[in-house]
Amino acid sequence: MQPAISIFDAVILGIVEGLTEFLPVSSTGHLILVSEWLGLYNDPAAKAGVNAFEIVIQSGALLAVAGIYLPSLRSMANGVLGRDAAGRALLLQLLAGFLPAAVIGLLFAGWIKGNLFGVQPVIFALAGGGALMLAVEWHHARKAGSADEARLEKPLAAMTWRAALLIGFAQCIAMWPGTSRSMITIVAARLLGFKPKAAAEFSFLLALPTLGAATAYDLLKHGPALLEGSGIAGLAVGMAVSFVVAWVAVKGFLAYLTRHGMAVFGWYRIALAAVLALTISF
């Protein structure tokens, strides 16, 4: 039986996943839109496998982040062994940030997939997230050069478990497809006073336990449907492509964010939402 997801589809979805997973534009939202465009949702019986594929190929992007931040992972490993206090503190902060999503995700994962995995919810989330990003950028631009500016430029080393927990609760909002996990966690960190690069780096590291757990959960729950939907070859291709593209995207995003901020991504989200609202019939 021919898999619902061809190798060509796997390449396209891998590119979309790798490019959007760590940019503040919503990988899930883009994957839903592209899967719709590719016609992968036309067969209701295959949709569970397609949705699982969209989640599991993010493991390729996670491996890219793990490679980029390997020194931080080593530091956390040494922290567990009692050799690196900073690494141990970072590990505890990531666990604090992960816990809200772990609890809420387990409670509401089924409802979210059944009610929010569609084009219309994605449009609302894209527009709302874009407006939020522009508001945060305006807020920080207004504070530039003032006495408050120093309080908005904290490094990653200034992260506390309380701040991490607040970022973790904000991350739960990203369970609504189209919101963007990276967007909401970066925005939350920025509002807590962290400079752009520190906010992005914590967001990327927080993706490792959060998205890793989501991937493992979907593999256990939808493994047979996943393999039936894409086959081993399609899954391998999607993960490999997402790995390569995510590595380049993360490096480029960090360089851009440090110099220019997030406004362009906010405008992109609003423009995309407007185009979709005008061109897609509900």
C-alpha cells in the first residue's frame, strides 16, 4: 500500500519544519497549512499518521539544537555529577519551564488535536501572535536609552527557576497551533527582562525536553499509524532534512535577532494570516 506521505512530501515538510521550528512563526501552523496544500488531509483515515509525522520529524530539528548547544548539554551533565553549579542551575530551570507543558499537554492533548488542528484556528493564532510581537518590540524600543533599559538586558546567567516557571506557563499557550512555541517563550523572556539572544537561547534549550517528550508521546501512541502514513524511508528523509535546515535557521535567526529584533516576524505573521483569511474558504 502506497504511504499517504511520499518522499517528495517528506522533503517539503522537513524543510518547513526545520525552517519554522525555532523561528517565531509557528512550525505546527505552517505544517498544517502545507499539509493541507499537499492534500495530505484529504483522507480522514490517514490524518492521524500525517499529524504524527508532523510532530515526530521535529526530532531532526531538536538534534540540530542539541548539536549547536552541546557545550550547554555537557555543562548540565557535569551539573548532575556535582561538577558544574551553573550547569545544574540551568538544568533545574529547564525542568521548571518544562513542567507546566508536561501536565497541561497530557491533560488536553487529545482535545487540542481534535479542535485546534485546522486552518481557521491557525489564522487567529498567527494574527494574534504577530500583534503581540509587535507590541513587545514597541515596548522595548520605547525603553531604549532610558533608565529602565538595563533591566531589560539580562543575560541567560541571570535566569531563575521562578522566571523559568513563568516562561513554562507561557509555553502552554503554544499548544494552540499557529501560536509558535519559540515566539511565546521568547516574548515571555523578553517581558521578564532578558535580552534577545538570552531569550532565544533559553527558548531553544527548553525545546529539548518539551518537544522531545511530545515526540516520544506521539511515537508511543501513533507509531503504527505514523509508519503506515510515511514509511521508514519517508520518516528518515523528513527528519534528516529538518536537521540540516534547522541548523542553518537557528544560526541565522540568532544573528538576525541580535541586530534587528522580532518585528519582521510579527509583520510576516499578520500578513500571512490576512492572505489566508482572504483566500481560504471555511
